[in-house]
Amino acid sequence: MGTVAGTTLQLMVGFSVGMALLLAAVFAASWRQLAMPVQSRVAGFVMLAGLALTQLAHLQFATDATMAFPSRRYVVVVFLQSLGFYWLLMGLLRPEGDWRRIEWLLPLAVLGLGFSIPLGWAVPLALLLGGAAALHLGLLVHRLRGVRRWFALELKVLAAFAAMAIMVAVSALLVPGGLDWHGYAWIYSALIALGFGLVGWLLLSVPDLLPKTREAVGVAYAQSTLNRIDRSEVVGRLRSLFEGEQIHRSEALSLSVVAEMLGISAHQLSELVNSEFGIGFSRYVRQYRVETARRMLVEEPRASVLSVGMASGFSSQSSFYVAFKEQLGEVPGEYRRRALAASNTPQ
């Protein structure tokens, strides 16, 4: 492999391993806030570890000219990363209790295939299974009918993942016909790096993607139970919690926490907010946080923009800036300068 190609491969592997570590840290930080099955949470770490190990193996392909075939260990890791990807997103896209017993057989089936399939067919099969998993996950997103508009961007990303998995599977099938394993490793490395880039961009574009997804799943799958509660009374108490007690200023606030305060289920609260206000719970909270920050920016001019965002309930500077600009059309610093300048202008 040429110097330029080798250097590029090293950069892609380094980027991928770094992103895997970063996403693992983000996932660990939000562990308690995600209403997901334990197996899906563990699958997320399995997937990230598998992708990092796969990329490191690709470096070995590139530097070891005697390696003409992937090892059995490499094959098993590729199978496990596909399972991790599937189980992680299955946990996000279905209700927490909706886990079928037969799905516990998947790890045994995957490991059985990884250790028994001839090496020449194992890699293409693992990647084709990964492509099929991405297509099935896309179907689950598509079935969230009532809130499908929330997932226009995410559905395109899942479709891209499926296309990339199938592309790599095809490249592995072409190895006997002329493409060597070094070329395959370079293609797969490039697509893994691209996948990490897409995920990073998606999380920056939609900072509250994970809780928003869980909320949407709850709305889509829940049967209407609002006829059992006094809607106007609960809405009044909800407004009081946000406008009087300002519970939105707590960074740890979640759908289940507010539902417990109101004495209703999380599904009921999610459906109530959607039906009464036409928005999801995450957006409802975000609107209050932005309004609080908007007032503080003007009333407390000496406070830093970041401290205002944190005091309003946002967990990071990026989520604060994205939400503020989405709601008011400008970033917090620009809004403060304009608002203060307008207040100091003689009438």
C-alpha cells in the first residue's frame, strides 16, 4: 500500500478509535437517563469496542504483507459489532418492555456463525447481516407514524449505514476475484470513519437525539390513556411546575421524573404534551429553558453566556446554542448584544 494510502488509513483508524472512546464516554454519562433494556445499553459498548478493534485490525492488514486472509478473531468481532449495532438501536426504537425471548438466541446464533462459517464467506455474511439489521431498524423508524416527522434526518442516516454495510459486504465478496484484503481493509476503514463522522454530525445537529427518540417511541406505541385523568387539571399543575417552581432549570429533569411529580405515567405525560401543545416533551422543556436564558442574558449582563445556559438547565454549550438559535433565530451572544444595545438607546 502506498505512502499516501497508508497515511490516510492511519488517520481514519485514529479518528475512528478516538470517536469510539468519545461516544463511549457520552453513552456512559447518559446511562441512567435512558429508559432502555440493559442488553441494549451493553450492546452499545460492544458495538463501539468492536468497531475500534476492527479498525486496528485493518492497520495490521495494511502493514503485514504476509496476511492474505482475515483471522477468525477478526470475523467474530465483525459479527459482534453488527449484533451490538442492532441491539442498541432496537432498544432505542421499541418500548422498554417489548423484548422477545427468542431475541436472546441472537448472541448464540451470531457467535455460532462467527466460529463456524468458512473464513471466505464469514466477512461478507457478517456485513450483509449488518446491512439487513440497518434496513430493519429503518423500518422501525418508519413505523413511528405519529411522530415520523421527528425522524426525517435519522432515517436518512440509517439508510446510509445500510448502504455502507452492503457496499463493504460486496467488496469482501470481490476479494477472490481481484480485490485483495488490503484493498478491502482500506474500503471498510473509510466507511467506518464515515459512519463515525455521520454519527458525530447527527448528535451535534440533534443534541437531545437519544431522549427524544425514547419519548417518540413512547408516544407512538402507547395506547391513549388520557381519558382516565383530568387533562385540564394536570396541564395546570404542569404549567405550575415549569413556570412557578422552574423545574426545567434542573439538568437531570426527564420525562419520567415529571410524570412522577404529576402522578401519571410517562406515556400519559408524553401523549398529553403532544396533544395539548403539539410538540414533544423534550421541545416543551427546551422552550422553557430558552425563555429563562433569554431573560437572564439581559437581566444579568455580567454573567457569562455559558453560565446562563447551565443555570437555565442545558447540559452543554452546544445544546444551549442549538436550542437558542432554533427558537429565536440567533445565538445567545448576538441576542444579548442586540437586546442590551436596544435597551440603552435613548427613546
